[in-house]
Amino acid sequence: MGFFDKLKQGLEKTKKALFTPVMDLFNASDRVDDDFYDELFDLLVSADVGAYTADYIIDELKSRLKERGIREPEAAKGVFREILRELIGQTETLEIKDGLNVLLIIGVNGAGKTTSTGKMAYYYRKAGKKVLLAAADTFRAAAIEQLEVWGTRAGVPVIKQSTGADPSAVVFDAVAAANKQGTEILIADTAGRLHNKKNLLDELAKTGRVIEREAPKAHKETLLVLDATTGQNAINQVKEFGKASPITGLILTKLDGTAKGGFILSIRRELDIPVKFIGVGEAPEDLQPFDADEFLDALMGQ
């Protein structure tokens, strides 16, 4: 099964919760009126699109249908899809430049952070890149061992220290090894929980400073892993983690396990941060670069 087929399968819960009822509404309605808009709003909110973004979609749909003189629900479908495509935004793949690229992977425990780190290593190793992993989540039990398993699976070495070690020291060692070995991509898995939120954010900021100091010429990305099953709550995580380090992209995991995938429509509008990778399964190849058109096609059954 190719990734697009897995994507379609993985988005089935969200499709049933959002787009099947929405398309049923378009198909069953005789005209687009206030009752139609009220029901559409309720459907959008129920799929975790969020009231703010649902309001925007309704307002845009009203405006564009009026401007184009469209009154029939069938013709309005295309305009609805057009609005959703704009909300998702353009595909922005993760840019890998010449020389060293440092990818700092952040997120709460349980979001799939360490697994995503390993899958990204697998992806880039398969693409022929020289990859190195840094096990900088030294606070979670078994995180180091978990990343080592992924390193073995991907054929990628792992820089580590003991559990409880200073994460910044691990990153320091990893950057030194990357510079020495001519590594193209260094991927650092970071802690998702410390004794309190302030400690976590301070540690992430410290790790970022180490990278800036030891690899000033490297291309750097900070990628936040979000568990899609948390829906709109994921947006709050973006805001919190953004206080410690400017987030350049998002990795969405577990889309195959939720009906709340509608929240992806509000991410770009509310936060203006692109989705770079998307995960719909447990296999190493089930994390792939995000393609906006492919995502919408899978979600709407086109």
C-alpha cells in the first residue's frame, strides 16, 4: 500500500466526522440559506475545526457565493473546497541545505516525538543522506533505548549519555561528532517533560543556544510534534513551546487514530506555521513530507 492509500485510510475517521456529513449537507439541501450555514458551522466545530476558523469559513463562503452569484449547493461545493485548500496553505517541504542541518524535535511526552525522530532518520537515510541522532531526551525512562532501536533500524548512529544527564551536553557532543564526521542531518530528540513547565522551556532554550554556539553556520529547524488526537488543544502546545524556541514547522502524528483531524484547517490561519511531516501509522515509512493537495484529496475523497 502506497502512502497516499495509507493517508486515505488514516484520515477515514476525520472524513466520516467532518466531510461525509458536510457533503451530505450540500447534497441534501435545496438552497444555501441561513439554516444551511448554521448547520455547516455546527459540523465544522464538531470536527474540531474550531469556532474561530469555522466562522471564517462561513464568512468566506457567503462572500464568494454572493460575489459569483452562486445559490445552488452543488456549485457551492467547489467554492467550499477552494476555501479549505487556502486554509491548509501551500506545501512547504523541509529544506535541507548543503553542509550541516540540525533538526531539533520538540513536543510533549506521548505525542510521538521519539518515534517521529527515528522515522525522520529512516526517511533521510533512505534518501541517501548522512544522518546522526542525538538522544537528548534524558529524562524519560527508556527514551534513549527507544531511540537506539530506531537508530539500528534506520542504520543511523546515536549520540547518547546516561539517563538524567544534561540534555545540552548530549547535543554538544552530537554537534561535535556531526562536525567531525561530515554529517548532513543531525536530528535531536528532546525532553517532553521536566519537573515543571518552566524547567522544560528553559532547557529547550539552553539547547538552542548550544546549537547556535557550536554550529553557527548550520541550517537549523525546530519541529514541534503534535498528537492529532488532541485536536484544538494542540494549538495551545504550539503557543507554549514557541516561548522557548521559534518553531519553524510541525509534525502531525496519529492522524489515523482520530476524528479530530479538522484542527489542521485552523493551524495555519491561527499560527502561521507550516506542517512539514505527517504520520498515519506505526511503520518507519508511515511518516512522510506533508503534501497539501494530497492531504485534501484524501480527506475529501477526490
